[in-house]
Amino acid sequence: MKKEKINIELKHLSVGYGQPGEAPLEVLTDVNLTAAPGEMVALIGSNGIGKSTLLRTLSAFQPWFAGDIQIGGKSLRTMHPKEIARIMSFVSTENIRVPNLSVFDLVAYGRFPYTNWIGMLSAEDRSIVYEAIEKVGLQGFENRPAMQISDGERQRAMIARALAQDTPVIVLDEPTAYLDVSNKYEIFHLLQVLAEEKKKTVVLSTHDLNIALREVDKLWLVTDGGNYQGAPEDAVLNGWLNKMFRNKQVGFDEKEGEFFFKKKFRAKVKVEGDGLHLIWTLRALNRKGYQIVMQADPDFNVIVKEDTWLLVANDTQKEFQSIYQLLAFLE
Ligand SMILES: Nc1ncnc2c1ncn2[C@@H]1O[C@H](COP(=O)(O)OP(=O)(O)OP(=O)(O)O)[C@@H](O)[C@H]1O
């Protein structure tokens, strides 16, 4: 079947929760965001801001209050669940609580929009399922009970299920939450390849900001003060990342490209040296709360040579063989 290329548009969207007779809880209001075919988008924002709520709403798992969600120019409100299932797959971090469900069966659920009413898999369906399992590196796990695999393996299996569903849009809520750093990069890479080669629109939420900044095409940034979208580099240059956290102690270092915790400086240090040894010495001193100065009068100096660190303070000098030893002495 020829796959359509699908745009996503969130227009003045208000999402949240409401029970009849209770005051509605609006989690996010007036959200205006877009994603194009072939784009990998990371939704980022602080804990509890409403990322899961937004993604569940986008995937038609819950209704919204105001505005519209348009998929390929058509309002999600007007679409039949079966039509949505052929356009959009959703991966969450929820646990699987079905005993005796094998990894193969779990992934095969992805084929439900295409199977007949008893869910019979054709030979083509089975080969798509095996291919999806292989793509996420779970070959050999097909017969294992899905309840008896690790969190990371289950996360891969859930992604395989979305691959088996073969939709032009894939929405993933924290797909890398349980993965180690090498698997996080692999999953980001896999999703990126899908976006690029198959022109799928991939929208995922993540707290892995450093990876997202390096790997995705676009950020959707939700904050208390509004929403922003653009290339990760636009987010850095426009200072959006500094608006992400209410905790003013956390800042974004535009030059390093990473978040840091603002500490009170305990002393000034001037450091001489070069190469990697200098860079990591600066990071270590910074981590321990020393202010690095170039011009101002330092409280002490550190001269970095390959594998030796010379501390010069007033009239005394002391040599160390590692950063650990230098920091221990400074304590
Ligand atoms: N089923 C629910 N009913 C009512 N309120 C809810 C429900 N689920 C979540 N909330 C509330 O909605 C707000 C947003 O929650 P949500 O899970 O969307 O945030 P999030 O950005 O995904 O957080 P995190 O980064 O911690 O996963 C929170 O205040 C949360 O308590």
C-alpha cells in the first residue's frame, strides 16, 4: 500500500482532564505546534508540564477542550478510530500485564488495523512483524513472555509494535526512559532513519535533552510561559531552554550545549595548560564550585601538564598525579 506523507498541526489546542460535574483541569492552553513529514520532533518540558497529556491527546486517547488537531489537513475529531490506527501509532512506557503474551504477539498487535476481524495474520503480516523485531535488535526474543523481559527490552518491543503498525506518524512518550546511554542513542538513530528514509513524522517526548539537541530536527518546547518550536539550535540561540525550568538554579550553557546547576563560587582559580587535560580540569574545578578566571586576581593557580597537576598558592607548590588527588587536597 502506498503510504501518505502526513503533516501534524496543533492549532490553539487546549488539553487536560475533566470529569462531569468537576471543574476542568486545563494542563496546556493555546498550543500551536507543527511537524512535517520526515521530521523527527522532540517534545521537551519540565516534569508535570503536560507532555504525556499532549501526546495522548494527539494520539486520540483522550479528548481535548478547545482548538484542533489536524493530521494531513483533516481534523482528528472527524476521523474513525480505524483510520487513525492506520495513520498514527503510539508508544507509551506503560507496563505489560498480560500473562503468556509473547514478544512476537505483542509486536503482532501492531498489525491489527490490517488484519481481519479475528486478527489472523497473513504471511506478509508475519514477515513485517519479524522485520520490526529485527530492526529493534530483539531477534531471538520472539517466544519470550513480554512480562519477563527487561524494561529496556520491553521498550524496544513496544517500538517494534509501532514499526509493525507501519503508520506515517509515530508518537512516542519517553521511548528512551529505561534505556542505557548506548541504547538511547540507538533508538534515537533508528527513529531518525525511519523519519528520514521513510518520510515518517516522528514525535517523541524525552528528558534526554543532550541527545535530543544533537539528534532531532525540531523541538517542541512547552513551558509555563508559552510554547516554542524550531531547530534545537534555534532554541539555544533564542534562549528558550533557559525558560524550561522553574528552578532558577538550573541554567543552560549555550557554549557547552548543556544544562548546569548554578552554584555559589568558593574561590577563584586561574588554570594554565592545553588540550583535553585542560578541558577536563576546568570542568572538575567548576563542578566543585571554583570560579575560573583569566584576568582577575586568582586565589590560587593550577598548571596542567600531561598527567601532572601543579597547584601554586602564595609561596607553596604541590604536585598531583590526578584530578581526583588535586580536588581531594583542595577540600
Ligand atoms: N488522569 C489524570 N487526571 C487528572 N490529572 C492528570 C491525569 N494525568 C496527569 N494529570 C496531571 O496533568 C499534569 C500533566 O501531567 P503529564 O503526565 O502530562 O506531565 P508530563 O509533562 O508528561 O510529566 P513527566 O515529565 O513527569 O512525565 C500534571 O499536573 C498531572 O498531575
